[in-house]
Amino acid sequence: MTFSGRFSEGALTAEARERLARGQRQAAFMQAVKQPLYQEMAAQGLTVTKLAERLGVTKGAVSRALNPDNNIEVFTLFTMAEALGCEWQVSLRRRDNTSDEDERRLRS
């Protein structure tokens, strides 16, 4: 998510800045989720075309799924990992910068 030169982040409302920050976190998350798929493809010497053949889908479908700007269903991630002979290990941890207000909101 980017802004053109016409906009200044400082001119945004607090709500708009939070939406922008959330969008940036979501984009970073999607990239982090998809990176292991790219790494495993490289380790196996697989191209997008070869993975598409394994999955029985088009090259475009795999390219769209691997694009870090696109959302992807969990079942698609699972299927891609299976096609690579892998399994997912998922973890969740609390952000280091969680404020007291965030803590209160989480508890309610």
C-alpha cells in the first residue's frame, strides 16, 4: 500500500493512519506467509509453471496466489504446501509494542 506524492501521512486522521498501518501489517504478514513457499520452490528447483502442473491449475493461478499483494485462502496455502511435500507450522505471539490500552481492549 503506497501513497502518491500528493498526500502526507501527517495530514491523515488518526483513524486513517491506523487503517494505513493495519494495511501495511497485513501486507507484511502475507509476504511472510508466502516466503517459505518461494524458498521451498527454489530448494526443489521448481518454477511457478511446474508447481501449477503439480496442483493441476494454471500458472496464472499460482502466480496470483504467490503475489504478496493478494490475499490467499488458508486451504490454498495448505494445498500448495502439500504439493511441495511440506507441512505448515503455525505460531502466534504477542507484539512487543502492545500498549496498556491494547491490553484492556483485548480483555473486554
